Amino acid sequence: MTQVITLLHHGAMGERVIGHIEGVASGAIFRRRTDVRRAHLHGDTQRGISRLKDADGIYVADAIVLNGGYEDDRDDWVRVKYTGASPDKDKAPDGKRLLRSQSWEYRDNAALKLSFERKYPVRIIRGPEGDERYSLPDDYRYDGLYEITEIRTAVSISPAPDGSPIHICQFELERLPQPEQELTDAERGIASVLQQQELIQEEDDVAVQGEPGWSDSEKFPRVRPASIQRIVRDAATVRRVKELYGHECQMCGLRLVGSDERPYSEGAHIKPLGKPHNGPDVERNILCLCPNCHVALDIGAVVIDDDWSIVVRAGLFGDNVRAKLNRHKRHRVHEEYVRYHREWWQQKRGSSRP
Ligand SMILES: [Zn+2]
């Protein structure tokens, strides 16, 4: 992973580069493909793969768009299976299937393959036609840097019209860890401090594991210690969710205001970021909560039902159904994340009972 970090550099304004684009944070949204291109995130408004000349004059890829591509594509947020490109004449009219096998020599595939060989990170932009668990209904969103972990020639799900197998250029990508999705050197400095703290935290966890009654090594970790969380600027996704609710807690309605008149709220990922959960940093997985409710969610003191009721665990007295989660009409929290969170804690609870 370290060799990837050293390759990242920040482009000056108006320049398309490998890695992050100066001034464009992960989570930034754009109305159309032309806006994505104008931000220098992707060099084209039609193609999936964006190419860029490397220092030696040979094309590498700097970005891909996930927007309902081929049927062999798969998107699990952290891991992405991506089918290479084909000339239009090789595509079925529905755009999902192919009529002919793909070639590693085809310009876009050759560029993405070279990025794999040179260990260059690739920017991923998700469009409105992408997986509905991650995509915004109308906009394109920059989802940060991914590394290509594997390439292979694979056989497509659907054969050619004459029944013969179709070979595709398949790429596997994995999202770089959250600290590497930060923008500036200053932010990366903070990120490395956080990473060290997480390592210390992990060591503590390992130490605790040896004690009886503390066998739960897996838990829902807060990704960042609260004291440092305030220094790190909110991701664009979190900021948008908070603004939608005017910093009012979606669970209890509390809206905290500091002495400087500035409201305070926290962006809570329902399915947590990072291992082992690998929840996505998307609006549909984020709640605007007060610090108290944020903690309650993170430790499983509350879970959310399929009908959006908030269920409070009340120890001896059993469960307590409270009001429903407040949901803005422009914020479609996805049931899958709520269910993941609930089932995770239910399973924990079940296993801790005598
Ligand atoms: Zn609250």
C-alpha cells in the first residue's frame, strides 16, 4: 500500500492527473458528465475509462465511471468488478451485453491494464444508473481512489448470439483506506495520526480479548476519536446530510447550538466504514445525529426497524419502541444498511445470552 501513497500527487487547478484532483473532495457531486469532465475528474463525457498520457508518453487510465455498465460488473463499494471497454459495434443494443469478445489491445483496456502494472490509483465516479445502494438518483458523485488489485480474461455471463463464449477484460478494484481519501497534505498528516491511534486501539483490543467476558473482538468502531473528528473536515457526503436536516438529530430531534451560535451534529454511518463492515460513504448510509444518539447507534443501544421505528434496548425491561426515524424526502436511507446494523446487533445479543 505504501508504494501507492508515494505515487499520489495533487494536480494544480486545471490539470488532470493520477490520483486526487486539487480542490475536489471524495463525495463531491456533479449534475452531468460534462461537469465531471470540467472538474478534471474524467477526460470524457461518454466513455467509461478515462485515459491520460504518462510521463513516458504512453496512455494510462486515471478514472472510470460506474453507471449501469455491463452485466458482468459488480459493485460492493469497497470492491468493484469492472468490465473493460468495447467499440460500439461490439455491443448489444441494450448496452449491457456484448456481441464479440473484448481485447486487451483496445485502447481503453490497454490503458487501464497499464495503470494496474504501474500500480496507479484510479478515481471512481458513480452515476445515477449505478447500483442503487450507492448511487444518487440524479447526480454523479466522485467516490475517491481505488487501486486495481487484479486483472484477468473472464467469460461473460451471456454468450454471443451464435452461442460461443464471450471473453471479457475484467478488472478488480479495491477502495484505498479512508485516510488516503483525504485531500491535502495537512489532512493526510492528521490521517496518519489517526491511523496510529487506530493501531494503538487495535493493540488495546487484542489485550482485552484475553480476558473472560470480552471475547467480542469485532465491534462497531467509531472510525475517528471524537476529539480529532472535529479537526478533520466533514466529507462532502456527511456535510450534505447534515445540511439537509439543519443539524437536527434524526432520532431525538435535538439540535445542539454552541456559544458561537454554530449548530453541532455528527454524521453517523449506519453500516460502519472500514473493516470488517466496509460500509459505503454514501448519503443513503449516513444519518445526521446528536452525539448521544450517535454513540447509541454505534454501540447497538438502538436499532432501527424496517418501518423506521427506533428500538431502544432497555436492559431488564425489554425493548422499547420510540418514535420513528425522521427522514427528509430528499434523503432516502437504504433499508439494507439499517437491516445490516440491526442483524449485527441482534446476533451479538443472541450469542451473549445464557
Ligand atoms: Zn439525538
